[in-house]
Amino acid sequence: MELFVQSLVSGLLLGGLYAAVGVGLSLVFGIMGLTNIAHGCLMILSSFFIMVFARHMSGSVVAAFILTVLVMCVIGALLQGVLINRVLAKGPEPALLVTFGVAIVIWNVLQLIFGADFKSIPSPMASVNAVNTRWVVISGEYLFNFAVSAALILVLHLVIQKTLFGRAIRAAASNVVAAELMGINTGRTYIYIMCLALATGSVGGLLVGQTFGFYSYSGMSYLIIAFGVVVIGGMGSIIGTLLGGVILGVAQLLGAYFFGSGVQILVGYLTLLTLLTLRPRGLLGNMTRE
Amino acid sequence: MNDNGLLTVESLNVDYGDFRAIHDVSMCFPKGAIISVIGSNGAGKSTLLNAIMGVNKARSGRVFFEGDDITGLRTSSIVAKGISMSPEGSSVFENMSVYENLVLGAFLPGPRKKRDILLERAYELFPPLKEKAKQQATFLSGGQRQMLAIARALMSEPKLLICDEISLGLAPVVVSDIYSRITDVNETGVTVVLVEQEVKRSLDYSDYSYVLVKGRVVMGGLSDELDEKEVKDAYFGINQYA
Ligand SMILES: Nc1ncnc2c1ncn2[C@@H]1O[C@H](COP(=O)(O)OP(=O)(O)OP(=O)(O)O)[C@@H](O)[C@H]1O
Ligand SMILES: [Mg+2]
């Protein structure tokens, strides 16, 4: 019983981290209709940036993270402004292929520079237990991950629902021509969205890098997790990614509890397939794209 | 009427693939006037307006606004110059409230600063919008939807307001109501372009009219001087113009 409760709680907290991994993918899909295959690789790229910057900034992960967010915003702006916006005009499928190419390039460049060794980002909370009772032990790190992700998603949700920028984003998502007729430069809006998505990806890259560590080829596995989260929660729904992350996390860890850790990932995706059969548009539907 | 045009179109051609939808169209929209563009289904009215707004790209020809060449500019930049359009079928943002739709109309920095004043004005012009302010646009009636599209277009304080078939599918009394509102707007100095299929209504409400048949201008001039019967003949393509 203790182990069951422990699995449930850990799954829930793990789900928070998964949400941070997936929310950028959801944002880009919800607003541009683009499936960004490079999302996972860009996230792992940010993990590498944080690791390298931290080494050069006397170990300050916070400073390294802030710098990484800035760098990722520049990369996002270039990627969207120079590459994807042009291709997106011809439809979402060619743009998807472009992101696939970007994923391969990032993967190979990382492999070339860093090899295939295990890396990680130092975490001050790695060995602290926030809660330690007979029923559950909650590591400070997991709690931190969940709190950061939940805050990130809440802020994103509020920005999109309540601010003029958010309204402009939703307008561009629902009807590009009508949005342009409001004076909204949708090309520029897409650039902001990609920057925002990569900034959230950097949060994912930080948490993943601290909690699990990473390899130069980890991007694709995280892309699959991001897909899982976004498909369960509903493509384009921000709050849905938190729900999707939690469901995926809980399903994985309960799967491990009942059937052994070897099938944890499999159980996660069986849950995904089941939910997908029941609700093809995801749990929280689709709030942006019409 | 070609001297003091707020907007002029010069030898515009617009294609969809191999099909030419607009042939060598030239027009002049005089400042302060109401101009109607009359044509039947498929005449090319929306194509022409979309080309002016930069939604469609012109194959050749030029569009000038206040003397500036605006051909090929991005739609949002054209809006920023002072042209606003209520598109065919209204294109309101369905998942947003009436209020949010209006707020988006005042997205540009200038109008954004005086948003509350502009909102008040919009509600005064179309009181039903005030009642429905918090409701999602999906729940509006056809007439209210058109009101919202026009009010939203006016939120950017345009010098030129273009309305693409606002009467489509609406009861005649609703249409008259909306048209008289548009006349009020025109009296505040806004130049208005109305696109219509109804010949009589177009001539009644406008100062100048153009008749478009199969992508060509076949007639144009002061609405008072155009004969309804002749316009109708031209419209249906049964005289030498077609
Ligand atoms: N996207 C498109 N692709 C190909 N042909 C098009 C397209 N849009 C319009 N057309 C064609 O161009 C011509 C002009 O169409 P347009 O929509 O401009 O007419 P309209 O005068 O606005 O008609 P309506 O009164 O029905 O709105 C028509 O023959 C139409 O079939
Ligand atoms: Mg039309």
C-alpha cells in the first residue's frame, strides 16, 4: 500500500515535469498548426547550453538558465523568421519536414561536439527530501519540478487568456486573414510564439537535465513524451498539458508498480492509446485552432 | 472623379492559377464618399477587395492609398495605413467574446491607447453589441455578427472602411438599419466602400458606383446619374459591355 501511494504521488509530480516538456509543442501546434519535430532536440540543446554556461559562470545554474533562455529565444526567432515562416506559407506538411531536418542537424551537431556520453546539470535539491513520512517520501527535486511546471503553465494560460498579446495569439490561431485585418502581423506573432515555446523548452531542459540527465540523442525520446502529453491533454490546450503530463506520469509509475519497471513506458503509451480511442481530440479539446 | 482619390486602383489583374478573376481594373475612391461596387456572384468583388487589402497578391497593377503605393504590402501594414475591412462572411473570432473581438480591432498602437473611447462609440453605434459584450461571438445572430464585424473594423479608426457584402442573408429591415449606421459613420468623415449584389440599394446608399462583370469594370460614375435599368442590364451581361 505504501508503495502504491508512493507511486501515485511520484507519478503526479513526474507529470509536472512532463508538462513542461510538452507545453511548447502544444503551443506551436495550437497556434501555427505546426508539429515541431525538433521540439525534443531543441529542449536537449538547451540542457547542453545550461550545462556549458554553468561551467563558465562559476557553477551558477540560475545565471546559466537565464542566459540559455535568451539564446534559445534568438534561435527560435531565427528558426521561425528565416526558415519556418517561409515554408509555412506553403502548408503545414513542408514545415513539418523542415523541423525534422532541424532535429537531425541539432542531434548530429551535439553528437559531434559532446559525443554520446551521459551528461547532467547539477541540482542543489538532488538529495533533499521535502516530505518524509511512512506513507511517502517526496524528493525536493520532484516537488520543485512540479511547482515550477505548474507555475509556468498557469502563467502561460493567463497570458494567453487575459492579455492583449494572448488575444492576438488566439486571433492568429483561429483565422490568419482576420487577424491580419486587425493589424496583427501574424508572421511576427509566430516568431514570438516560437521564442516562447523554446523558453518553456528551456525550463523542460533544465528540469530534465537536473533530474534525469541526458545524452546528445535524448531529444527524440523527449519528443515522444511531449507527444504523449499533448495528445492526452488535447493539442493546443495549455492547461491540458498539465493534465496530460500528470496522467502520463501516473500511468507510467502505476504501471511500474503493478507490472514491474520494465513495462513502465509501455503502460504509459497504452494509456495514451486508450484515451485517444475514447477522446480523439484529447481531454481538454482544442482551445485555439478552429 | 479621378483627382482627389483617397484610394486608387490602376490596371489591376488578379489570377487564381490560370484563371484571371480581375481584368485590368482601375478605380478611384474619392475621399469622404460612399462608393459601391456592384456585381453578381462570382463577378470578382471579393477578389478585388482582397487584392486591395493584400490578402490576395495582384499579378500586375498598382494600388495607391493617400498617394502611397501599397501594392504588395502585408495586410497588417495596409491596415496600419488606415484601411479596414469587414470581410465577406464577417470572420468574427468565434471563440472570443464580443468585447474581445472589439478589443482586437483596436490592436494597433494608436487606437489601443484610446480603446475605451472607441469601445463606447462602437456600443453606441450598435447597441445590441453592448448587451452581448460578454457573450461568445458564436452565439450572435447573423445581423449581430455583421454589426460586430463592422464595429470591429471601425475600432482601428480607419480612413477607409471596406464592407464586403454585409447584407448577405439578412432580413431587409436589419440591412436598412446597418446601412443607415454606415451612413452615420460616413458623416464622421470615413470613406466607405460597399460591396453589394442589390443594384437599387447600392445606388441609393452611395455617391459613386462601379459595376463589375466577370472581373471587368463595365460601368462607373455618380450613383445619381446611373440608371438603375442600365446598371441591371450591364450587371446581367445583356448589353454591349459584357
Ligand atoms: N480561391 C480561389 N481559387 C480559385 N478561384 C477562385 C477563388 N476564389 C474565387 N475564385 C473565382 O474567382 C471569381 C471571383 O470570385 P469572387 O469571390 O471574387 O466573387 P464575388 O464577386 O465576391 O462573388 P460573391 O458575390 O459570390 O461573393 C469566381 O469565378 C470564383 O469562382
Ligand atoms: Mg464575394
